Amino acid sequence: MLALSTLFKRSFSHGIHPDEYKDQTAALPTQRMPFVERYILPLHQHLGAPSKPSVEAGQQVRRGQLIAAPGAFVSTSLHSPVSGRVKAIGQRRFPGGRYEQAIEIEADLYATQRLEVDRRPDWRGLSLDDFVSVMQGTGIVGLGGASLPVHVKYSLREGVKIKHLIANGAECEPYLTNDHRVMVERPEALLRGIEILHTLLGAEESIIGIELNKPDAITSLGEHIPSDRPFRVAPLRVKYPQGDSKMMIKSLLDIEIPKGLHAADLGIIMNNVSTIVAIADYFDTGMPYIDRMVTVSGPGIEYPANLIVPLGTPVREVLRFCGGLKAETKEVLMGGPMMGTPIASLDAPIIKSSSGILAFTAQQTARPKEVPCIRCGRCVEACPYFLNPSKLARLAKARQFDKIKQANVAECVECGSCTYSCPSGIPIVQLIRSAKSEMRGKRGKA
Amino acid sequence: MQYKDPRLLVQPSPLLKQQMTTHQTMRDLLFALLPVTFAGIWLFGFSALLVVVVSILGAVATEWLFSPAEQRSARLVDGSGVLTGLLLGLTLPPALPLWMAFLGGVVSVGIGKLIWGGLGQNLFNPALVGRAFLLATFPNAMTTWSTQVSGEGFFQWYPSNFALPFMQPHYDAVSTATPLGLMKFEQQSTALLDLVLGNTAGCIGETSGLLLLAGGIFLVLRRDIDWRIPAGVLLSAAIFSGVLYAIDTGHYPDPLFTLFSGGLLLAAFYMATDPVTSPLTPRGAWIFAVGIGLLVVLIRIFGGFPEGVMYAILLMNAATPLIDRYTQPRVFGKE
């Protein structure tokens, strides 16, 4: 019945249908990753300004203690994921490969690692402004991938009235199942979070958008929704990139966010389901954002798993917990296979945006030989933002940055649907990405 | 535990890729054309095989000669030279002198593709460039149609095939007219069944309507070609000729005749769909296809030639950059 209804679900146009590869982990219950000896917490793992360290080398820290304060309004806090001692503050490997300022913490092996909270926070009676400052203190960021500090979304402009709160449970990236597991295992926590945000915003309706390939999540949430609340679960077609915020708003509400405007300008706020659960957890236990859900999967992993991992755990330890990498592993990605970042060194830590650790073998990493573009138009029919990727790639290759700007390169969200669909093996999104970063660099210097 | 890090690639995402490749598409096209080619050889005898093979040779030899040494083998296996040669061969009359077929192959790849910068750069369909060149240069040889042998006399060939270069080919009395020629100059119709099965005079690969249709549907189902183009070409040709037929049934051919006569099916499925020379966007593809259908009907009925498919496609090829410019997709969230 679900399969048939897939055909008739309203959705965004274009997009692609990659194989999902979620079976490896979709049914595996979440496990907690044990504490390890060493944690690395980069100060800049969110959008905006880096956090400022509030501890010094040698200092003892408790689990959940603030170790870095927000560096600006668009910035957030950082807490120790473990009780131990600050070993150093200095340059450490970031997942992307470069070195970044980070706090290194040595765990106290004999500590109980119990979270000690002075008092449980209460959301009832908070104004939206209070909520914003409370959120900045929790260190929660958008967990869908962009890592925008969550409080930024809720500091609304004057006169904006939110009608729809959307919980994004699409999880359209192949392999990843961490949001799926959260929705199956903790529907009450998600609904508690929605209740908090819905009430604080005074929203009219709250919608949980879930792709149809997670029927167990759809049923379990459907059963838990209180009948007197204006909450509903909206099953969505399985299509990439369904989890892109503008695409999901198009699918759910049939609203196309005009270029240059934010969803909030149209009375819509969207958060990832895991973000909402993190908010609920904070108000339940007072726990700031120190653990995250990570899907460890892919053909190079011995024992795939859905894990709760303390932030800062080195990727090497996570892999070791999952039985290590298979010998034929060629590449490890942090995040999903479509938009994730390749990991240059296994010393890099789990950060707030690490939704997955995926190991791939030569079968996935082998690049087809690039042949000339034959203008087949498959990328044009794949691009969810209705751009002309073949043209963008051509301009990026020729480094014609003025023309590429005119061709609306700024609208590209780098979802990778174009590269996926190109039969000529042209790395379209990679070319666009490098042109964009080169243009950013130029602007910075000017 | 001894634990050694593997050497990791740092290759940016996305790592997933759909299976279809450009080479596979070319191979599919060749497969789809095989039945048509065999039918042409059966219908027109050994000569047809010679013409097709020689035109492929001309195309491939040119490709090989003008490719940089290190890319030669790669370009030969990418199949686009073979495909161009085969498409050209299928649009030639079976009694064509072989040296002309060879020259056609050379012009197709040389003038049709390579001087533009190779695969993906050319404005006009290479096979049709070669054919247009032959038609303009050797109008007689290109419009001399032989009667069919249909398996009998398979090994008898036309003496004209072996005419020496630049000598007047000798034709014997077996030449006849194509259904379109009969229609245009003698107001004589051909039975639909003959058109569908290919029992008519014409180019080697254009007569067997059913096989062309079957191969085309295979390509559409494999998503090797954009379905909008054959659909648009055939629909618009049928509708425009249908309108004329409705006005004067005695004077104009009926739509089914239009669809199954001449090279329309071959062109709609295998030539107009060449992605390089057709518009990029779905909307552009419709405009392009409808334009071809309209031009085919106009040229066939009001023009001086009995057949207009080749010029229709070449004209719309020329319009493709313009169509592309005006059918750029509307960016999401922009009015």
C-alpha cells in the first residue's frame, strides 16, 4: 500500500533516485560508544564565528561543563563531552584535512562520567528571546548538515509570525540511518521537542516530514501523536534531495521559497528531527550538546552500527569500535555519500555535523573516465534548483567567474545530483564547488 | 592490536553514480540499428552491406587519422565514429558507388565533427552533414534508387558500386522511384503494408518501418534518447500532414503515409535525438521536435524535393543554440 501511494505523493520536481543502501543499519538499535582516552573539540564546528575557549590547559573539567563560549551572536557554546583534564589548546586535525584550533581533553579513566546538572531547566514560561539565549548556551546546532547554531533560526525578525513548524526526518542521503533510528526509538522525545517549539513559536501546525522508506518511523510517530494537538506525520516520496529544506517545504506545503528569502520570512521554521530531540533532551535532563548519533556503515566497515558518540571522539576510535576498516577500504567519508567530506586522517574527531562515518571500497571510489559533455541534458533534469549544471561546469572549468555568477551559481546547494546523473563522468558539482570556493577567496581578499 | 591505517583517498563527494555511461548509450544505439541494417542488407543485397561497411570505414579512418596519437584507441572504442558511419550508410542508396560512400564517411566525421573540436562540439548532425555533401555533389547517384532483391540474387551487386572515382557510374535498368517520389511526381500512393515491412525502394536503412520503430522504442525504454524528440517529430508531422489531408484528401498524402515513408522514422529516433545537436532542456526539445515535423511536411509537400527530413533536421540543428538560449530553465524560487 505504501509503495503504491509513493507514486502519487506530491513532491518537488527533478531530483534523482540513487540506491539507498540503508538496509545495513536501518534495523540496528542504537548503541552507546564507550568513552575513550582522548577527545578533540575544534572551536569552529558550526556556521558563524568560532567559539572562545573558557578553560586553560591543565584544568580539570566535568562532563557537560562549558569549555568554550560563543564568539559572536552567530556562534555557539562548546561543552566537555567527558570528565577529565584539558591537555592542550592548539592546532588539531579537522575532518576536512586542514588544522584548526581545538581543545584536547584527556578523559579521567576513573570518573563515573555521570552528568551533574545543577537544576533542570524549564521551558514553560520562557519567552522566545529567553529561549534563544538558552539555546545559545546549549551548543545545539542544526544537525541536518549545515550546522547553523539553532538559536539563530529562532531569533525572528520583527513582525514575523510562524505558522508551520517542520521536523525534517527525510534523511535522503543513502546509507545514513541515524535520524531514522531516533524516530523509531525515541518518538516521545521528538514529540516533546515539537511540543516545546510549537508552543514557544505559537505555531499553527507542526509537520514531521518522513520519506516513505521509513515506514516503521511513520507508524511509531503516528501512534504517539496526541490527538488534541495540530501535529501530523507527512510521508514523502523517496527522492534525493528530499531533505533539502527548500525542497521539503515545496513537497509539504507546495511553497517555493523565493530566491533571497528565508523560510522564516514565509512563516516556516524547519529543524532536523535529531536537532529537535537534542532540544527536548536539554529540557529533560539539562544535558548540553555533547553526544551525537552517528551511522557507521558502508562496504568498508566490518560491523556497521548506529552509535551515540561523544563529540570529539577520534574517528579511529569509532572505527575500532566497529571492528576496524576492511583492508580494501579506499576512502572514508564523514556525512553522507552525496554531500559528505572525505576524511584525510583518522585522527580527525567526530564533530557536531558528523551524521555518518562511511567507508568505501574501490567499487564506489573508482571514477569513470571523463569524456566530453554530449549535452544529453540529464543534469538539467536532475537539478532540483532548475539550474543548468552542464553550463556551470563548463564555466567553472574555464574559470569565467563573472558568467558563472550570472548563471545563478549562488543558488546551487551542491547536492551532487548532477554529478550522479552525468553519463560522461564529468565531476560537475566538484567543479562548481571549487569555483565557488575560489570566488569566496577572491572576495575575502578584495 | 596492531592497527595500521589504510592509505585513504581524499576524493570529494558524491561517490554514488548512476550506471549509464556515454559509451553504453552509443553501444545501445548500434545494437538498436543492427536489425534495421540486416533488413537493409536482406532487401537490397550484398551491395547494401558494402555501402554501409565502406561508409563506416571512411568515418572511422578519418577519426583515427585526425586524433592525437595518445587518444586514438580511446576514440575508436567510444563508438561515435562507427555510429556516424553507420547512420550515414543507412541513409545512402544501395547502388551508390563505393568511393562516394567512403568520401561521405570522411566528410561526416571530418567536416561534421572534427573541425568543430570533436565529440560534443559540433553544431550539425555529422551523418547528415556527410549526406548533404553527397547529395549536393552527386545529385544523380544519390537519387538513383534500385529495386529490391529481397534475398533473391543476394550476391548480385550493382555495377555502379564499383565505378571508379570521378567517373560517370553506369546504371542498368533496374532503377525505380521511392514512395515519396511516386507520391510527389506521379501522385501515386504506396500500400501501407509495404511501407511498414520495407518492400519499397529507398535508402538502405529507411524502408523497414517496423524495425525502426522497435529499435527506437528500445532506446526510449533504455532512456538512451530523449523520448520527447521522436514523440514531437512524429506527432507534429502527423498532425500537420493530417490537417492538409483533411483539407484535400485527393491531393495530399495521409498522415500514416507521411510517418512511414521516406526517412522520417530513422531520423526521428536515431538522428534528431543526437544529444549534441539537439536542445538541452525539455522545453527546447519539444520546440526542436515540432519544428522538424513541420519542416518535413512543408518540404515534402511544397518544396522541390520529394524528401525533406535531412534538411529539416539540419535547419533545426542550426536553430538549437537559439532555442537553448530562450529555454533556459527558470531557477527555483525565481519568477
